Amino acid sequence: MTTLAARTAPSRTPLIAALGIAATAVLSAIGTFWDATGNDDKSGSNHYGEYFFTLAADAVLMALVFGFVVRTARGQRAGVRSAVLGVLAVLTLIVFWSGAPCVLAAGAVATALIERDETGSWGKAGRTGLALACLAALAAAVFAFIG
């Protein structure tokens, strides 16, 4: 007689989610409150409101990505999900100030690691997702500093 065991996300998945939202919070703070070029007029604007609204939206996106995409990823399909999340992370660099690239990059890393854990090796899609996630996170950091 066989039994079906409940599958849970690897123990590092919450850590990856926490690091993703932390990176998003830091980069959003840099982009919102620090003006590298000195050409922003900060008088009379509600930067704290904008910042906290962006963080709330990123937290919702993180919950959706990790709740519906990462948690249900299995085997080689996890690699495909990683590649899709990596592509989305790169595409959202257009709106880098939203924090979405780091959130999606964290999801891409988590799903790539799930693929490696379950299949024993990195698949092409998983490696692609991991590479795109690193590219998106690095580009988001650069864009946060240069605005």
C-alpha cells in the first residue's frame, strides 16, 4: 500500500522570499529617498506614502508568486517556471521602481533550486531562469542608484 506524503516547499524557500522582499525594500528606499543626480525637487511630495504603497504592492506580488508559482513547482516543470519568472523579472525592469524585478527574481531562484533538488541537476530552463534572475536583480540595483 502506498501513501501520498504531503509535499512542502524546501526550508530555504521562506528565506529566499524574505531576501527578495528585503532587497526590494532596500532598492525601493534608495530609489525613493536618494537622488544621485540632485535634480529631484523633494519639497511638498509624499515620498513615504509612495514608498509604503510600493512595498505593500510588492508584498502582495511576493505572496502570489511564492504561494501559487513556487509552492506548486515540481521537477522539470519547476525549471520552466524559473525561466518564465526570470523573463518576467527582466521585462519588469521597464518599471524597476516598482520592485517587481527583485520579487520575480527571487521566485525564479527558488523554482530553479526546487528543480535541482528534485531532479538532481540543473536543467536548461532552470539555468536560464537563474541567469535571468541574477541579471534582473543586478540591473534593478544599478537602476535604483542611477535612477
